[in-house]
Amino acid sequence: MNSTKKELHQIKAWASLRQTSIEIAEAIFELAKHDEALAEKIWQEGSDEVLPLAFAKTEADQLFWGEQMIERKNV
């Protein structure tokens, strides 16, 4: 498994564990430059940059960040 596929697999597992949409997890890791400790901090505290980046990765109208549903129209 190359590093990109390995990273994507790890991000998917990380998102699943936190009940968070993969697009949000990908955006968080992109902003954290793949630093898992920083990604966890962003996930817990939030960041204004995450949601626009996450919605740019999908055509979905709703994404989940933990137990919170985020709608595209509110971003």
C-alpha cells in the first residue's frame, strides 16, 4: 500500500472512530499537514477553514462532525 492509500485508510479509520464525515476528516488532516495531534485539536476545537474545504471535496449537502450535522447552506 503506497503512502497516499495508507494515509487515506488511516484518515477513514480516524473519521469513523469519531463519527465524522470523511470529507471533514480529510480537510482537518490537510490543514494539520497530517499531524495527528494537531488534527485531533482541530477536531475538538473547530476551525473556520475546515467546512469550506470539506464541502469543496463533495457534492453532499450535509456532513457530520461528531454528532453535529452541518448543512452546506449554512457554511
